[in-house]
Amino acid sequence: MRIPFAILLFSAPLFAQSDEFRVYTDAPRLLLTPQRLRLLQRERQRDSLRWNIVDALISGGAVLPEPGFAWALYYRTTGDLSWGRKAVDWALSANATDLRQLALVYDWCGPAMTPEQSTSLTAKLQRGLSAPASQTDIRQQRSRVFAAIALADRLPDRGESVLKLLIEQWWRGDIAKKLKAGVPAIPRDQTYAFMELLHAVRDSLNIDLREDAPDFFKALPTEHLEGHYPAPYPTPENDFRIPVYIRDGEPDLNEAALSRAAEFAMVAYDSNALENQYLQGWLMQDRFLMRGGFGVPYEFLWANPYQPGLSYFRMPLVYHDALTGHFFARTSWDEDATWLGYFDGHLQVFHDGKIETLKAGAATEPVHVGEAVILSARAKDAARFRADSEAVFVLNLAPHAHYDVEIDDQELREGETDSGGTMVLTLPEGIETGIRVKQRTE
């Protein structure tokens, strides 16, 4: 039976729907969904601990590293126009150049602006939006998304030219492809910026960017959690969990604050995911509640203390991502645990409160973690060691390479490394044997 052409013509959109890149949602569009705004206002009504901290700092006149963000958030929570006007005055000042904060003030503080102020801030945002942005800097791309969404009512195409280019070319054509191939295209210290971008795109365009690299996002909460050193870092305001870093010196506490903010944003994006429920259990300890001027607005914006979580002590002690080759292991989830991390070509050991970064190609003695034995071997030389665990992880080998594996009293077998140079061997239960691995030369 033939189907009339007219029916095919009018039914075609049902089979070939495309993404809509024009923004039609009402302000506030950025991060403050109606549900989240109600939660913040309810926290104020209930006089919660987080509200008391943010209220004391902001109303008390504390120096804030990101005043536009903090004052605009305070205005939206309290409805006090004086704080909205203060945020607008800051945004229009010569010193205010952060495109992200400018977009948040414009989006959140519309009722507090005069028509003249709105016109001036629009022009300032448009200048920022027209400036070139680095293709590898997630923060700059996030800020462009914020500006395009905030300005949608003032743009002839309602933000489509900026958002379509960013999503189809920058994200789907580049970053997502790299993530699917195991390339670390989102730097760890920019995870929070990406989570903001993820929220903004879904909230305003109903596009879930996770669908373009599902395996990466499935692993992200667990890898993020595992990639922290065991010992907390105490400060006068609160303790911090410190994410992995490779530079010399003390940890960057703003980076630690944004790492915690990223975790909150992951939970908020998908609170039903099992991985995020463990993350929520990791977050809900008052000793890590951020109380300093930089972290307080993020803590208040994202935290949901009513969201149930699972104990992170049930998380695996050994984590390996075969796609990226990243590997994290710890002797326990206690704060005095020994921790080993192999990520982005870097090998670190944390023990007795100290980070030791090993040189590229360095070999280590086998370390036992639960039912696994872990060691680092030189990529080209033959390595021989004894193993008495069911799972053996050999790190620091050549990526995507083939090795001869000799196990005492067994036939020679072939092993292959992943994209990070990690080889996983499985041994029979209860065995203790010698193992030798050597890269094939043919």
C-alpha cells in the first residue's frame, strides 16, 4: 500500500526532530530553576545552618571574591532589592570583567535594574560575548553560554548562533568525541565550570549533553570522588577534601571549593543516579561545609541537605577506568589510608599526609589493596614480581601495547594495556606466583 505524499510530508518532523537552539524560557534562566529557588527560600525560612552562614557573611559586609554572584544570589533568596541594586552597580563598574558573573547579575537581577542600567549591561555582555574564547578553556565556553542565554531576549536569533555553534561544533564535534576516545578533554580543575554549562544548556534548551558521551558521564561521579587524597586539609573556616593536583606546593583551596561545588552540581543534575547518591553521602558532613567568602555562595546555591545519600565507605577501594586508563586505589576509606593514583600520565602516592609524585617511567614495589596487588613497571623493560591476589594491576606501561606475560608454571600468554598504559591480570583464587611482563617488539 502506498502512503500519500502529503501524509509523509506532514509527518516527517515526527521522525526527524532536531535540537532547538533558541532560548524562550523566563528569567532567571541560569542555575536558579524554580525548584532550586524554592529550596533556597525555604532554607531561609527555616533558618538553616547554611543560610545563617551566608547571611552572616553577606549582610555583615564580608569581603567576597565574587561579589556579583554572591549579592545577586542573596537578592534572589531574600527579595531585598537593595542587594540586587548592589550587584547591578558592581556589574556596571569598570572593575567588573568576569563574563560569568555579569551574565548571572543580568539574569537574576532584572527587576532591580533601571532601563538605562539594563541597556548598559546588555552592551557590556555583548562585548564580552564577541571577544574570542579559547577552544580548550571550559570556563570561557561556559561563560559564553551564560551570556547568550541571559541575553536571549535582546538577540535577534535568541542566542541560536552562539549556542548552536558551541553545541554542534565545540561540544559534539570536538570535546565529546575526545571523551568517548578516552582523552581527558575536561581538565579536573574545570569540572565545576562544565557542570554549570551542563545545567544551563539543559534548563534553557532541554538538551542533555551527557548523551553524547554516556560512558564518561557514567564514570564521572565515581572517578571524581576517588580522585581525592585521603587526609582532609584543615583551615580556620572548615576542612577541605583535596582533589588530585600535580604542581608543587600547598593545595589551592579555591580549587578544592570548586571541586566540592562540582559534586553538589552533579547530584543536583541527576539525584537518582546511584553514583550520585554515594557522592551525596560524601558531601553531607558538616565539617566540610564551606564557610569562607569564596565557597559560601556555592555551598548555599547547590547543597540539598534533604537529599538522601549512601555511605561512601561502600565505594570500591580500587577504581580503574579502562577507557582513560585512570587508576585510584586506597587501603581504606579512613583518613590515614595509603592512596595511589595514576591519571593523565602522572603517578602519585599519598602516605602519612604527604604527596609523592613519581617520575615518569618510575617503577614501584607491589602494593596490596584489598584483593588486588598494584605496581608500576617500566614501559619497555621486563618486569618480574610476585603476586598473591586475584587481581593484578600493572601501571605505567606503554598505552595500547601488547606484552608477553609469563606466569610461573603456566603457558605464555598475551596481555594488552589500555589507553593509559594499565594492564589488568586475573589470577586463580588463593594462588601465589611469580609474574614477568615484557613488551613485544614485533
